[in-house]
Amino acid sequence: MSSENPSASAVLPWWRTLNRYHWFVFSMACLAWLFDCLDQQLFIIARNPAIADLLPKGSASDVQKVWGGYATAIFVAGWATGGLIFGAVGDRIGRAKTLTLTVLLYSVFTGLSAFSQTVYDFCFYRFVTGLGVGGVFGLSVALVADSLPDKARPHALGLLQSLSAVGNVTAGLIAVAVGWYQVAAIQGGAKPATDFWKYLFWVGAAPAFLCVFIQMRLKEPEKWVKAREAGRLTGAKFGSYASLFGEARWRRPALLGMLLCIAGVVGLWGVGFFSPELVGDVISKQLKAENVPAAEVPGKRLMWTGINMIMQNIGAFLGMMTFTKLAHHFGRKPIFAIAYVAAFLSTAATFKFLSQPWHIFTLVPLMGFCQLALFAGFAIYLPELFPTRLRSTGVSFCYNVGRFIAASGPFTLGLLQAKLAAGAITADAKLEAFRDACAWVSIVFLVGLVALVFLPETKDRPMPED
């Protein structure tokens, strides 16, 4: 049963149980994660144009795709590293302080990415940006979980994750605007710009201002402060990986939670977030068939990439809200099981069959709905597996270790595509090989079903403590 048993507040909707400071904490955590996701998506949009601009002129498109894979892998590896580091730091010195540091870190280095001169310093900036990006999820989740009433916690965490789609949709709108500007400039007789990707990173630097508001008013959760004081007396270790893995009670959920997240994270970053490449190829083919001037193709392709991102994340928002509601009524595990199967089927279908612009408005939202629904589950479920002293550490470990594997996704996908495309000469044959590779890699979503068998159901249970 919940720790908040029948009382006057038990009949109120969850949001009515929050006071003004609860809403402030929730808002700050949501904004930190929302801008984090905006940064991720801006990178996905800017990745190919940036690499093409930073490589020596005349570099082959295959070389550009390889370096795009390198940049993605390095960014995701930084993300995973930052998650592991800052998750433990958050348990030791406080969630609020550490969240401020991570937001500042990813904001500053996102801005610096716009000043890259070569692919090498670009990749370095993306790695350091990844360090900050990686720390935000675990810290935001732990901050909300420890600050809000138990009744509100799962609803608020599901909404926190759902609002990440707002950051993603914003990135898509920015891409549409920049692409439209490119096309309009060319049609007006101006020389097409090659460095428009820099503007995207400047926009991504804006969250640095959020740090000011966090530092002014955000306090450490009372639950964490009391636990930290008690821990000093008992010698309990906070933010300790030795404690997380040295005690069987926490080692089991850490390892199984990691496997649960690997399925979703690798599926999303190893396959799902390569939909812009698929859409770009399909749209380029369509524009060529319509005899659109070659100079206008990059801008229109960027516009459609933005539209694709908007559609994917409208579906994502609805999927995460649906998961949150269903998990509240039916439990975490059965909804996870349905979501993993749906993510596999929708991803494979989208990459196999998307071939017309109108498919972006049907298949892509469905894929986003199914893939991202899982991530609402991670936000709700993971903090319910660990005690206060290890909550940020455990959540960050589960959520981020999969990113080391996801970092290999672009290489794995590329190698599989190369093998399937062996002997292929035409662009259509290479595109079919890409489709097949993505469909095969999407099987990784089913790995989550294995972890579910051994994990506990946490619906209506209080969060564990020592």
C-alpha cells in the first residue's frame, strides 16, 4: 500500500496534493530535462550538415555518414559516462547542486559546438556536452521522487518524461524554420548557406539561463537531507557503486533495470533516431522526381526532417501519457511488456514500409508512440527500485549503461547495412539495405521482456529504504 493512506488528500487528484514549492521543483526538473532533450534533437538535426561543412570540401557522402556515426557514438558515450558520474555525485552532495552543474555543462558546450573548426573539435565538444546531458535524467527523476508526495510521484514522473517531447517538437519546429529560410534565401537569389547548423547549437545554449533560477531557490529534498544526516551517524554510503553492487538487495534490481533500459535505449538511439536519414533519402528521391532545383533540396530536406521529428514526438507525448495512465491502473510490468512488443513491431514496420511523404504522418507518429512510451516507464519505475541514498546512482546506472551499447549502434547498423548492401550499386539498393538493417536491429526491443520476468511489480508499494 502507499505510504499515504486514506485521508482527506486521498480523494484529491494528484496535482491538488502539491503546494507551490512542489510545483517549483517539478517545473525546474521538467525544464532541465526538456532543454536536455532539445539539445539531443538539435544535434540529430545538425549532425549531417555540420559534418558535411567541417569535412574537407568534396568529401564523399559515405565518408560524411561515417563521421556522422562517429559523432553520434562519441556524444552517446559522453552521455553514458556523465550519467554514471553525476548520478553518484547527486546522491553524495545533493540533487539540486548537481543538476545545476549538469545543465550549465551541456548548455555551455552546446554553444561551443557552433564554433567548431574541424570534425575533431566538434566531436570533443559533443562528448563534453554528453557528460552534462547524461546526468540530467537521473538527477531530475530523483529530485522529483524525493520532493513530491508519494501519491503524486508516479504521475509527476510520467508527465516529466512526457514533457520531454515538447523539447523535441521545439527542435523540429526550429528545423522547419531554418529549412524554410534556406529555401527562401535561394529562391531570392542568395547563395545557399552551409553553416546554418551553427544557429541550431546557439539555440541549444539558451538553457544556461535556467541555472540561475535553480541556484536561487531550489533546495535539496528534505527526505535526502534527513537521510544524509542519518547516514553520517550510521556510516551508510551515499552514491556508492560498491554499495549498489555489494548488497544483493540492490545489485539485482540494478542489473535487471540496466537490461530493461538497454532494450529501450539501444532501440531508440541505435535505430529509432535514424529516421531522419530514412526520411531524408525518401524525400530527396521524391524531390528529384519532381525536378526540384538541386540547390533547394538541402533546405527542403531539412524541413521534412523537422516535420518528421514533430510527428515522431507528438506520438511520443501521447505514448508516454498513455503509459503513465495504464501503469497506474494495471501495474508497471504488464504495460512494459505490451510496450516492448509494440516498439519492435512499429519500428520494423516504419523502416520497412515508409516510402511516401504521407507515411511521415502515419507510420512515424505510431513509432514514436510505441518507442517513447517505454521511457515514461523508466521514469516511473526505476526510482521505485532503490533507496534514497542510492536512488540517483541506481536510476542513472540503469538508464545510462545502455548508452555505451547504444554508442556502438551507428557502427553496428553501418556494418549490417554494408553487409546487406554488398554488391549494391544503385541508391535504391543501398536504401533497401538500410531498411533491412534497421528492421533487424529493432529486435533489441524484445530484450526488455527478459528483464521483466525477474523484476518486481512496484505498483502501490512504497519506495524501498534500508
